[in-house]
Amino acid sequence: MKAKRKKIGFRLILLCLLLIPGMQVLFIVGINSQYLIRKPFLVLISIIDVLLFMGLVYGIKLFQDNKKSNKRKLKKWVKVTFSIFMTFYICGCIFFTLLLYGPSEKFRSWLITTAMQTMDHQYYCKIFYSDSQIEEVMSKNYVKEPEESTDKNLINKEEPVTYKNEDEKNLMEHEEGQLYKVVTFEVNGAKAYMAAIYDPSKVKLAVTSKIGVIGEYVTEMMRKNDAILGINAGGFVDAGNNLGESPTGITIVDKKIVTNNEYGPAPSSGGIIGLTDDNVLVLLKNTTAEQALEMGVRDAVSWGPFLIVNGISAEVSGNGGWGGGARTAIGQRKDGTILFLVVDSNSIRTSGAKMNDLVDIMERYGAYNAANLDGGTSSVMDFRKDIATKDFGADCHDYWSTYACHINDPIDATGTHQTRYIADAWIVVE
């Protein structure tokens, strides 16, 4: 009988030791989150925690009271294996809770800002943090955009090209008649691509042919428009189905209003990012689609934040409220040259660019107006296949298109090296 009670005590100790650390993690998460664990479940977890601690005490008592009833000992390798497992298990639980709720805000800020700036994955942070915690982090990480809109009279395509640094000179020196040039560099360990399009009249906006139904790859939009270069453009809402069918805010293509908030709301930052009849990149706040047309806008999307307006750069606090990751941006120099910027990342967005990085890069290459475009897996720089393979050594593994392929390396959340359907793209035609 004593041997049996000792065995029960031993098993009870093991069970409690295995469950207590995990339940403690759930309890701490439940205190902080109002989405993952509701209050009734938090009460239940609290009761289970109390019962587990009581069970542990009772198990120890049973084991100690009947310690001499059976002198058979556990094998040494079993003890060592269990000790190692419990050490890693307990340390893992402690590390996890400290990472989420410890004194360091670095990971917390990265997770919240990165998740909150996605359209469909905000639950990544909401399952761990309350609205007040999220609001507190976002209040420390934001972009204060320039308040004015673009004055297109300040862009003078006839003025001589000047350089302030070697990077700018390397990008802007080109042969007569050359349409574009691409330079590569690194941003926080991720590869970045800056393209200069010397003739801004060659930059157009392309949209999916089935808006509201299904998006398209940038390569497909390029094919339909005989383009040689393309990048992703504005944001979109796809209701979690990854079809990228519904642009946010205002979309204008070739002087026609394609969307006017029918599918997705206008973004909270930024505004209209458009090109005018005289090929000036304009960044417009608080402007309707009809007003944009009256101002001569021929192509436009809605997104942001605005990085530089009329030579005035945005002020970035913390990481800007967007975390880090793959990024796309568009800009224009005073001499009229359009700039396309794409920065790669990884599947968990621990490399890549923050908003302050985008501002710094656009400043370095002489942008007078610049804006952030959609990022993440959407961030691509595509070239026609003959150019991508010959000039950039691209392997063109994207079997979805025989016309064009990426020169960068988009990676989705599963770690797969691929892009996704999107609603619109900035393209360059010959």
C-alpha cells in the first residue's frame, strides 16, 4: 500500500511540474490580453493553477511519507533526461514571458508595430496585449509627416543634375537615352534595390483587371502593359483570402477614377500618391479623387506615410510605428527622376527597413518628394525576364509568369520565397 501511495505521489509531482509552468504562462498572457483568453477562462486557469500547486504539495507529502517503502531508484539516464527537459522547459517559459512582458520594450515594440500596420494580421499582437498596451507602444512609435502637400512647381526637370554624395552620383550618372539604372546595397542586413527612372513620363499605374474579385502578380500587370520594370504600389484589403483584390482609398488610372473608397478605407496616414500630366510625383493630403483630377493627376494610389514633401522630411519617433520588414517606396528628385526603392526582409521581419531607414535612403539619393508604399510579401521589383536574367542574374523561379520575374527575394510568412496577388503596381514602359 505504501509503495502504491509513493507511486501516486511521484506521478502527481511529475504531472504538476509539467503543467504548472505552462499554466503560469497562460495566466500571465490572460492578464495582459483581452482577445486570446477571456475572463471566464482566466478564472478557470487561476483555479487550475491553485489546484496544481496543491497537488504538487500533496504529491511531495505522499512521496516523502512513503519514501522508504520501495528502495528501487530511477535509472540515472532517466533522471538526467528529465532534469534537462525540465530545465529547458522552465527556462523556455520564463524567456517567453520575459520576451513578451519583461522590462525591455524592444521585442514588444517590434511585434506590436509590425502587426498593427498589416491589414489582416493584427491578431499577432492582440492575442498577447491589451488595447491600452498596444496604444501605449504605438504612441511611442510614429511618423510625423510634413503637413503640406506637394508643390509641383518646385520640380524642375530642366535643372542640371547635381550630386551631394557618391551614392547619388553612382545612381544618377548614365548614358544619354538610358531609361533606368539600378543600384544595390544593404539595409539592416537585408538587400535593397534603388532604381532611377530618368524619364518620369514612362512611369504608369497598372491595376488588376478584376478589381474586387481577384488581384494579380506584378509580373502579370507588366505583361498586359508591355512594361520592362514594375514594383508594387498601394495597399489593399483581401478579407484574409490573400487574393489582393480590393485597393484601399482612391485609385486613378489614366485620368479615370477606378476606385473611390468602394473597397477599402483611405489609410490613416499619407494620402494620394500620384503622377500628374506633366509627370510630377505629387503627395496630396485631404484631397478627393475629383480634386486630384482637377489638379492634373493622371495615375494615383492611396497609401503612406509620406516620407519627404517639398524637401521636408518626416520626423520618425522610435521605429515609426511600422516595425521593420520588407518595404517599397517611391520618390522623385527635383530634376524629375523617379526613384523606386525595394528592401527585402525575412519571414519573421527581423531584418529590413524601418520608416527612418526609408527617409534616410530617400534623402541620400536626393528625393524631394517620397512616400512609403505597401510592404511585406507585396514588396517586389520585377523586370522583364530577358533583362532580369541578363543584367541581374535572376533565376526567374517564379513559374507564374513567362514574361517577367523578381530581382529581389520576397518571402512570405511560411518562409516560402514567393510574392502574392496585389491590386496595383507602378510600372515603367518603353
